[in-house]
Amino acid sequence: MPLITFQPSYKTIEVPSGTELLTAARLAGVEVDAPCGGKGTCGKCVVRITAGQVDASSSLGVLTQAAVAGGEVLACRTHIGTAPLSVAIPAVDGREGLRITGGDETALVRGELLPRPAEYEPLAFRWRLHVPPAQLDDGLSDLDRLTRSIQREWGQNPVFLPLSVLRTLASALRARQGELTATMIRADQEIHVIHLEPGNHVARLYGIAVDIGTTTIAVQLVDLTTSTILQTRSDYNEQVACGLDVISRINYARRPERLAELNTRVLRTVNRLVLEVAAAGQVAPHEICNAVISGNTTMLHLLLGLPPEQIRLEPYVPTLFYTPYLTAAEIGIQIHPESWIYCSPCVGSYVGGDITAGLLCTDLVTETEEINLFIDIGTNGELVLGNRDFLMTCACSAGPAFEGGGIECGMRAASGAIERVTVDPVTGLPLYATVGHTKPTGICGSGIIALLADLLRTGWIDPSGKLDRARPSPAIQVQGRHAVYILAPLAESGRDRPILISELDIENIIRAKAAIYAACALLLQHAGITFQELAHVYIGGGFGRYLDLEKAIIIGLLPDLPREKFHYIGNSSLLGSYMVLISQEYRRRQIAITRRMTYLDLSAEPAYMEQYTAALFLPHTDLKLFPSAHTIKA
Amino acid sequence: MPLITFQPSYKTIEVPSGTELLTAARLAGVEVDAPCGGKGTCGKCVVRITAGQVDASSSLGVLTQAAVAGGEVLACRTHIGTAPLSVAIPAVDGREGLRITGGDETALVRGELLPRPAEYEPLAFRWRLHVPPAQLDDGLSDLDRLTRSIQREWGQNPVFLPLSVLRTLASALRARQGELTATMIRADQEIHVIHLEPGNHVARLYGIAVDIGTTTIAVQLVDLTTSTILQTRSDYNEQVACGLDVISRINYARRPERLAELNTRVLRTVNRLVLEVAAAGQVAPHEICNAVISGNTTMLHLLLGLPPEQIRLEPYVPTLFYTPYLTAAEIGIQIHPESWIYCSPCVGSYVGGDITAGLLCTDLVTETEEINLFIDIGTNGELVLGNRDFLMTCACSAGPAFEGGGIECGMRAASGAIERVTVDPVTGLPLYATVGHTKPTGICGSGIIALLADLLRTGWIDPSGKLDRARPSPAIQVQGRHAVYILAPLAESGRDRPILISELDIENIIRAKAAIYAACALLLQHAGITFQELAHVYIGGGFGRYLDLEKAIIIGLLPDLPREKFHYIGNSSLLGSYMVLISQEYRRRQIAITRRMTYLDLSAEPAYMEQYTAALFLPHTDLKLFPSAHTIKA
């Protein structure tokens, strides 16, 4: 019976010739995904033969010729021959981390936190009205009759029509004998009629949820008649060219023409993504009648063209936390021009609408006695700690490393990004998977965390982040005082350069994780709580599709707690925006929670720097804080 | 002693040689204005020597060489010689009619109807605020602090800042340690902050009152800090090129691009006049922070770009009567872009904001038991009848004749317009005065009424408006079946044609006056009231600067009532707009009166046509209605 070795675990098994490779892996205790049940149709059980021969002809059709030439086969369609075989198994979706399933981020959130169908009450809605015909003697204008018809259904709230809608009113009322469809926005006690069409058009109404991150912007198209998420797209914030973090953006915005430039850049990114989701969802931009946008306080200011300078100057007081009623045309977002652009409220200069949106995805909004922690890891790290009795929040500057920013070959989780990686303990060589299974063009947040953790676990870097120069590995190249780790040499790379990570990159990543860990520690210290007292830790952020929890603990980004306490909730800012978009109740909840939060300014805390310095090691200078650090190693 | 004959009255007197001409006139009982007291400085006592010689050298300096060459002299500076003299006296300001004094129309309105200084409370106001500096720990944004500072002074009303003002907030708060000037609008329960400036700038704040007539647009610049009227300018509404009355405008506006054209034309006229008053008042357009606009319902719709079609289609129901809160930028008026444009509310399709503004200049807004009538004579005639217990209103189509429209040589009361005229009973020749004392270029409303009345009084036309062909006069030319009356032959004319009035013109004028008289009669009939029961008749309108009451009664435009019952209130729409601009109380009063009015649709009244036909004579087919018709003749 030939010996089969599986990498990266080096688990081995002997199985009879002719056994399916998928079966052999399962017998060896190696997980290989095969959601199609071994029919050879889904292509998920792809593995790479690194030594030995198999008959892979039946893999064709699902895999490309190039993939097959590179040694890839489908484990379910490959039978073992007579000779020994080495098989590399890519890290598997949903096994090594908490997964964001394709497109439906709602799956990440505890079901009871999501709006129930009974709570679907979008801020924008379409209603079929029958407005009685004009009369000679009643002294009522068209506007009076429309207003009465709306108030008969929706109560005696003031009804507003912008000039553009007033211009269509006379014909809309008369085209179908008063039968018409009104698109309305309910904002607090007011009703805004943003569109009128004769006849019945209630079937089509769309909204967008938008997360404006310092590094990445995500836009989600939602069918407001069913509250279904139709499309999600994300891309780098074009402002990245003007500075990687909020402080450099604020500095850049000092001159008015540069503030205007940043405003143009963010709008360009948002509008491009809106066009993409609209095209993919077969929706006209004009049919998108509401947007809920969440972003940090600086991003909100830049979106609105407000000078952000005071955010970085003592006493750090911005122009606003709550945004007034503004339309798409006023802000410059290319959906229906009269759409309400609702911006999630901010708590402080460094705790913004992304957090008040994200909290909607956690138990922190519920009436629980248990103390929970929410960590949103983006270019800034923001934290919220509390329960029904108190809510405390703070922010720290992590930098864009976890979104691929400020890292030589860093990129966001787009096609070609190395998103999962393991390191061979013997050779030091990496085994990676890229988004879209293409040649690697960079490494994204999840890949960076996995790489650092595996380099540490396998001893190829030390706790200070230095690569091992003593043990030779083809993956490590020493250049003078600095060393780099080659993920993909030029021949394998999808770019005109090798994909690598430098010791400088590693320092950046260590600083980023230290900033976040230190902020957690200090916030808990302020509340007089230990990590062990936390019931749940919710983690949101833009790591790409995964956060490998185990690996995040290995590098000391997250505290070493029982794993079941952690909940990765993905892009919670985007998901919270979606919740607000489809539910007035969630909007009220968001405002209520914003009002309840107390803001802790870390910059005013000398203890923060101590905590930060102590955390500038992998996982930490105080290994007692990471009791599983050694056991993981095995 | 030489005989002096004064025209047009043919009064004569003999005085010693050397007597001042002014003294001679007074002795003869001929009124000549001399406000400077005979010092030769004001130039108001100008008369024309039509026969005989005087020494006029001392008139030079005030009169032009050309005027002197044409026979004009100053009566106060001219001494009578030894030979007989014929002297033509122009009709005199303020004697023959109810005058609008130069620029200050408020003089026309009974003093107790004008806002008292204690009631000066403009819709827009400037306030000096001291906003406390930002604090690290209070959780208040710049907007929160500004809002609190305003609410501390002005109560717990919601405070709104548009995006453009939010963009200036951070710097405005910090430039002078929180001392700043806020320009605010109070609209109902809301405060809108439309401008912020560091420091103290409360001294300069301006508003405009605007009357948008079908034919003429008037704009008035007002200093809102003192409620003083600074400048008034008027001009034809550029829409005139697209139709002379509201019905033809409505027809023109049927195609969307033509509605847009009418909208552009009215804005162009308004904006040109705004620039003129601003330049004359040495005010930057940006310092004008509020506008109150009054116009008929069609004009309002065209200003806002609302399709007016339904105004002329049964059941005559327009898009709106009350205009929502709209800014200058939204409408397209070139003053401070965030200015509130308050439009006077309308009562019906044919009783608009010009009437609800005009009523503020009458006793109809007071708690009187006496029954009063308000007649606004423009291209449309609108009437309001009532007292504290009832208010009834109707409208009729007079056509633009009284504003110089649809009349061959008609023009508005601009430089060169014949505004006063008398007809020599013997020769039939006219004696006229023009606006600006230039050569005549046309005839305006007041001139038209005076001319018709004098032609009738002197027998040169008959009650059906036909010129006397039997008696030869150099002023009457018969061309086939038609005859024309020459006001100024080519040689005297300021244009390349003689200034004349045709029998067709006279028919137009008779139709216009008949429409108004018939509407008055029908409205009173509906209320069960006779003309004699009226306590006061208020007359507003765009006749130029005068309405010669006696002459308006002679032609049957106004009912034959004791003269002291009539009050000419000039452009009451403009004046009412001014009152609203400077007083919240007047705005409330205007809304209250608008709600109280009942609208009578004349087009649904067969009796109207009977009344109209009966009024198609000068003064009327039923001479019993005009008892003074014969006595006037002498």
C-alpha cells in the first residue's frame, strides 16, 4: 500500500491503490471540503500533488489546464496509484477561521440580533395611493389632496415634497385618475415624498448600505421590498493615495482644495461601487431611493466636505456627530437625487458611525447583564465594552496593515490576494491560497495574520518579529541587516516582482496588533474588569473574508480566552448599515446606543503607552497572558 | 396789463408787467408746484410758453438748453413782459390723482396699517453669539454647542444648518474665540442658520420684497436692520414675449422646454432687478438674506417651474397655494444662496399671493365691521370684499392694457412714457407730461386712463369709444374705417414713429375697465351689498405712478362713489411683501387672512357676462350708476 503524506500537517496514511484521494484524506484525519458531495462539480476539494503521480484526467472541466499542469487535482476525482504521494491541502474555508459566507454576511450575526420580518420597516418605502380628483369648491390644491391622502395612511405628520417632486405632482395625480405610487422617506416625525409615479410601482424599490472605511469602501445593494441583500462590492477608498490613515488624511485636508479633492475621491469610489452593484443587480441607479452610510468621524466629515482638522487638535471636537437630513444630490451620491442619505451617528472624534452601526450586530445592544466587548479592527481600532448598565468606548490607531495598507506587498482581499497561508515547519516554504485561485498579486489581512502566526509557530520568526537567519530556507532572503520572507518568487507571482513580506512589514503588523491589544487591556482596566469576565468578544473588521481566530491569538492581537467566546462578525459597519436601512426600529436603537456611550480618550492616558509597549512582542512580553501560546505550537 | 392764458384750463388773468409768472398762475387759480419755495433750484415749476415772449435766462442751470429752446421756463424765475402770453401748465404731481411718492410707497398706506417699530421682526435676522469653546469631556460637537447657544436666546426650537454653513462652522467658531454673527431665518417653529461669520457683523443685513406681475416685476431693497426701503426698481416681466396674459403664458408653458423657458425668463428679470437695486444701494447680492415674493398663482407656478396647465382647466386646481421652505439656490434667485424665499400664499387659481400681500395694505385685515372693497388692477383684476366677519374674493381677466400691454404705443411707466395728459376742448390737441420729462416714447396706464377720460369729457370720443370724425382736429387722423388719435407727431416723438392711440386700443381699454367693473358689481351682488354701502375702496395696481381717480370714474373703471372713500395704495403686492419681509406678525396675519377667504369663480357665473356687456360703454350703459358723469364734463 503506498504511503500518502499530507502537507502542511505531515499527517500520513497507507491506503490501497485505487482509493479515492478524498477518502484517504478523511481516513488520515485531514479535512478537505467537498460540498458537492464528491461529484466533481464544485471544485472545492482541489489539492496539489507535490510528489508522485496520479491520473488527474477526470479533474478537467472544473479545473483549468494551467491548474492541472501546476499539479492541482480534485481529491474526489483522483485515485491513488501504486507509488507514494505527497499532497498539499490548502487551508479550508470555514475550518480554520470564522468564515464570511459568500455575499450573505448576515449569516455571521446571531439570528436573534437581525431584524425579524415583522421589524422590516425600511426608512424608504413605496406606497400605492388613491388621491381623490380635484374639486372646484373644496379649496384644496394638488399638494393639499396628496398630503391628506398620505396623512390618512401614515398619521398627521408633516409631509414634505422637494421642488423636483412638486414639478411632477399635477401630471402624476391626473395620469391614472389619482392612482399613483409615492416613494417616501420617514425621518423622525416627518414624511418626505421623494418620487411620484402614476400607477402601481410598489414592486421595485432599492436601497444601499455603505461602509466607508479609511482604507476600504463597501457598498451593498438591498431590495427594500423584501429586505434581501442583492449585491456587495468593495474597493479601496481612493483617498488612500492622499494618506494611509485618518491623521494623514486630516493633514492632507488642511488646504480647501485638498479637502475638496478628498471629498471628490470618496464620492468617486462610492459612486463607482454603486454603479457596480446596480449593474450586477439589474437595477437602475434611479431606483435606489435610500442610503445608510457608516464610517468613522473623519470619513463622515470628508464625505460631507466638512473640514476635519479639529479632529486631530485638542480638544478633538468635530463639526458634528449627528448628520442633518441631507439628500443624495446635496452630498453627491449618484442614486435617486432626492434620496435621504442617512449617516450613522458618531460618539466622538475617533468613535464613529461604523461603530454605532457595528454594535447593532452584537449583544451590546441587548438588555443583557453579561459584559461584552466589541472590537472593530480597521485602520483605526475601536472598542466598546459594556452591558445594559454601561457602555464605554475608546479608539486606537492600528494603521492600515490589516487591510493590506502600509505593507510592501499588502493588498485588500481582492482577486489574487493571498488570504490563507501555512508555513512548512521543515522547509520554511509557504503553502497559500489566493482569492479567486489566481496567481498571487499580494497578501491581505487574513493572510498576514496567518503568515505571522505560522512563522512564529514554526519558529521561523522570533517573538520580536525577526526572521531566523541561522536556519537556511529557500523562502528567507537576507539583504544586509534586513531579511525578507518570500511568499511567491517571481516565477510564481502574478506581478512583475516576487510577493514577499519584509521585517519592516512585520514590525508594522506588530505595532498594529499591539495598539489594539493595549486598548482592550486599558478599557477593561478602566471598567475594573478582567478579560476572563467577558461573556462575549465580537470582532468586526476588514480582514478579507476570514479572521483565523487561533492565529490572531497566537500573534497576540486578541486575548487568549476560551475560543467559544469569540464571534467574528465581519464587516459589522456594513451589516449594521443594512439593518438600519431596513428597519426604523434599528435606527432608533442605534441612536439610543450612541447617546448611552461614554468616550475614553486614550491619548490622555499615560497607562496606554505602557500597555502598548508591553504588547510589542509576539504574542506579548507577559506570556502569562497567553497561556495557550505553548500548547498551540504543537 | 398783458393778458395771460393758462392751458389746458383756458383760465386767464391780467397782471402788471414784471409780475412773476408763478404769482400770475396763483392769482389765476392755476396750481403750479414749487416745493423749493421759488428759489429756482428744484425745477418743479416748469411750464411751457406756447405764445409770446419772456426773459427766461434765469431758468438756465436747472433746465437744459434744449428744454429752454423748446419754450420751457421756470415759472418762479420768469417775469411777465408787456405782450400777451399763452402758458401751458403740465398736470401736476399729487394734484390730479393719488400719487405714489418717489420710492416710498409706504406713504400711500394708512399709517396704522404699517408695522410699528415694535413690530419690526424680520423673517431673517442677524445675531451676535458667543459660543463657549470646545471641551474634551462634554461630548458636544461644534454643532451641538452652536445649537445650544442659539436655543438659549431663541427657545427650544429645532435649529437647522445647511451643508454649506456646516462647512464653515469649525473655523467660524474658532476664529474669534467663539464670538460670531449668525444670520438666521425664523420659519414657523424652526430656526435656519444660513450664514456664519466670526466677529460682529450685525450692522448689515438686507432683504428684498418682490412683486411678480404678469406684465411688470418690481424689486425693492430693504435694510432689515432698520426696516427702511432703500431702492425700488421695476421692469417688464421678460415672459411678456411669450404671451400678454396668464392664459397665453399657461398655453405657452404646455411643452416642458417652454415651461423651462418661462421659468428662465422670470428669473432673468428678477435677477437683473436684484442686481440693479443692490448696485444702487451699495449692497452685495450676498448680503441679501431673505426675499418675500408675491405674485398671482400662475406667476408663482412659473417662478417655481411648476406646470401651470391645470390653472386654466376645469376645475382650476393648481399644484399648490402654500409654498414649502425653499432657498434662493433651489429657486435660482441670485442673492445669498441659502436665503429663504418666502412666497405669499394663494387663495385660488386666480387669486394669488399678490392679493394676500396687497390686503395687508387695507382695512380688510383689521377687525372692522365696515365693509371694504379691495381692487387690484393688473393684467388680471382681483377683488376682495368683506369685513371681520366674511371675506369674499374673485378675479377677472382685464388684460394688460392698464400696464401698457396690448396697446399699440403702450408702455409701462418708464422714462418717456406719457403719464399725464389733458385734451384741449377746442383744438383736440393733447398736452402731456412724460416720465423723466423726455420726448415721449409711449403711453402708460395712468396716461391711457387720463387720455380716454379727457377725450370723453371734451367730446372727442363718444361713449362707445369712437373718435369724432365730424369735427376736424390736427390730432385725429382717419384711415379708412379706423381713426387714430395722435399724441405726439413724428417730429415730437422720442421714437421713429408718432405716438398715437387707435380705436382698437380704445376698445381694449374699454374691455379691460368693463371686466373690472363687472366683477365688482357681481361680487357685491353675491354679498347682497350695494356700492353705496361700501366704507372704503382700496385700489392697488400697476398704473405707473398715478391713478387719476376722477378720470377712472369718468371712464367707468371705478364706481361713482364719494371720492373720499377711495384709497389708491399703489403696488400693494410689493408693499405687502415688504411688510411680511420686516414682520413675522404680518406673515401670520397674511396666512390667517388667506385661510379666511372664500373664492368665487366668475367663469361659473352667467350673470358676469351680462354685467360685462353692460359695462362696455363709457362710463356704462346705465348712466344712473354714474350720477356725476354729466357734472364732471364741465
